[in-house]
Amino acid sequence: MAVGFLIIDGSFTDDAYLTLVYARNVATNLHWGVISGAVANTATSPLNVGLIAAVAALTRVSGRAHVVFALGAETVGLAMVFAWGWLRVVDRLCLPLAVAGVGVAVALANPLFLSSIGLEVALVSTALILVLAMALEGRPAWFGVVSGLGILARPDVAVFAVLVGVATPAVRRGWRRAIWGTLCVTAPWMLFSWFYFGSAVPDSLILKTSGPQFGAWTYALGPVMYLRERPLAVLFALIPAVVGLLSLSTWLAARATARGPQRDALRRRDPVAALGAGGLLYYGLYSSLNPNPYHWYYLAPTIALSACFVLMTGRSVASRARATSGLQIASVAVGAPLVLGALAVDAGQGLPWKEPVISTNRARPEDYARVGMELRARVGSAPVEFRPGETGTIAYYCRCRIQDDYSDRGLVIQTIRARAQRAPAIEKVIYELNYLWLDERQRPRPFDYRLYYHFGPARSPATWEVWSSWAGPGHLTLERPTRRLGNKAR
């Protein structure tokens, strides 16, 4: 993971840079937001921001907070915990050690995983495998704790936790301890967020479903969209999940017809099957909610179904001394080529990466970085509006007031009102409860400049030329709009 991080360093997706801005502000002045003086609540993963900020705060002994180094330390540390979780799972299922190696490699080499580093993907992957490990070990209280951490990493981890918990007899019997463990972890932050920010859940959950940005491509059809653009990378990213789906179907058929000792042996993998089923339910729920098909939204079901594939095809042994060779273990025989293919795709992007191998950004990070640094020299501390736009990388390098829905709470309130007005009755009640303490008097902040993105090469002299493999050539222009007071132009 350390080598992988060095390869992708500098190629993070734009939303990852938004996380880094949050973490830098928390580490330096305990400010929760993107721009100084404006509190925001658009960090989808408060746990991810908190961990990066905690490590970055330690690096301030050098004079400033090094959030990219902190991200690398967090990513490597989580990979180690992820591997530790896999060891506990295969030990409980009496599987050879090689199965754990395949499980870790299938996840960490996945182009989808590496293309999403900086977001909460490492946390979510680790939480999923620890939820499974605690369930298999029959520890309901610790099951609740790791489920709570997963929910703080990303709220929709609750889908997997509920299914795995219901499928595990020990967790069902200790359901009170499991719930208390979850509440002890999640309640403090959610109550604080509810009263202080005016929302128990991040505003990004609203923004990501506020309107289509990919034309006719919905979340359900997102994999097809990515396959059209990057077929080889997406193929090796999703094949483990497809194989996991087939493994789950085979296990369900065997579970329904087995009798006696064979049935008991299959029942031991009920939590594994529940984790894979969680991937299907997750995909179905997201398809009904229909957020924009951002590539990292597909990672949780991919990791869950990939784990299902590895664990369902791994051949049980009575002890490590009797473990069969790697080629005799189905998960190793199938997983090894998938890992090698994924690594070939990763290397084919060029070393080091200039942009994620799977991405929908309109410009490469180095282009946005150039815009950010030059923008700072041009506007100083003057506020700049860039909406709808990709502001994470520009805000990170500019260190100036880049305003959009993710940094300006006044703009978010407008979106919330519009969504609540057209929501069904039950959904409207949920909105009203979640935003019960929201200060709706907040208004959009004024700005002095407006930044625009335009597709295609510039026909006239442009401020900045940019390019990405997804959008092709484009350009950004900076304008100072005319403001009017009555009939007088200012």
C-alpha cells in the first residue's frame, strides 16, 4: 500500500482534495469547512477527515500541517488493519492463509480502489471486513463498535452491518450490546452535528442527489458508462464482484438443498453471504435514490462481493498444517490472475499517475493545481464563485475563498428547501426532523469573481487551458461580474 500510494500521489480525484482541505483546516485551526469563516457540513466522512487531521496536526512540528503525508499514513495504517481483519476472518472459517492474501490483494490492487484514495474508501473497506470478523467471532459489542465506526466513515455502511448482524446468531442474541456499541460510537458526533451544523447527516448526501450531471446515465447504468470509457480498467475492477455474485448464487443453491453436516458447514458462512447480499441491496437502494454515478459509489458493493467471492471459493482445511497448495485453492487460482490483470491496468496508467485511471473529473489534478496557484496570485483573498464546478483541487492549492455548494452553507439551504418542497410526505418529515435546528436565515455569500469551465478548446484567448481523459480539452475563464444597485452599475 505504501508503494501504491507513492504511485498515485498527486493524482487524487477532486473530491479527495476537498477532504484534504477540510483536514488541513481542522488540523491548523479546528475549523470545519472549506473556506475560513464559513462553517460547512459537506464532509461525507467525518471519521476520515478526523483521522487525516489528527495525523496532520502531529506534523505541524515542522511548521505546517502536511495533510498529504497524513493521508498516506492513514491509508497505509488502514491497509494493515484491513489485512489483520482478513486474517481473523480466514482463521475463523478455517481457511488457508493464502486466502487472506488473495482477499487483501484483490481489494488493494483494484483500479477502482486506487482511483478513489483520499476519500473514505480505505475506511469503508476496513470497516466491512472488521464487521464480518466480529460477527464470525461472535462479539456483538465489538460488532456494534466497528459498525458505528463504519457509519461515521460513510452512513450507508449501516446496510451491510444490519444484514450481517441479522445473519449471525451470536449478534442476534446480543443485539442490545450491538446496538449500544453502535450508538456509543455514532451518537456523540451525530448529536453534535445535529445541533451545531443543523443536520445530523452531511449535506453532501443531499447535494449528490440534487440533480443529474451525467445526462441520461443513472446510478444503475453507471457501470455501463464507465465500461464505454475505460473498458479494461472497469472490467478488472468489477470482475471480482461479478464472480462474487456467482459464488453467492451457488452457495444459496447449495444451502437450500444441503442436509446434515454439510448444511451446518454451509451455515457457518451465513455472515459472508449476508455481506455479499449487502452489496446487492446497496446497489438496489442507490439505484432507487439515483445519485450521480460517481465511481467511488460503486466501491462498497464491489469490496463486499469481492470478499464473498474469495471466502466462498476458499477451501476449508482442518488446520494450517493440512493447507493445500495455492493452485489447489479455488479462490487463489481465480484471484491471482485478477490481481495480476488489475496491476497491469494500474501500471498501464503510467508511473506515477497523472490522474486516476477511473475518473469523471474535467481536468487533471496538475491542471487544477496550476489554476489554483495562479488564481491565488491574481485574486488574493477576494471570494470567487465556481458553481457548478470541481473546487477541491483548486481550493487546496489556492488557499483562497472558492465558493460553491460545498463551501457556502447559504447555497446548500436553497437546495434543501427545493428538495423538501417536492419530496413525498414521509420524506418531507425526515427532512424536517434532520434539519430541525438548521439556521435558515443564512444567505449565499457575496463574491467578487466568477470562475467558469467550458468544454472544448478555447476559440478566444482563455485564462487556463485544461485537459482530462474523461472530458478531453477544456478551458477555465475568470470574470468579474457587474453588480447593480438600483439603476447604477457598480
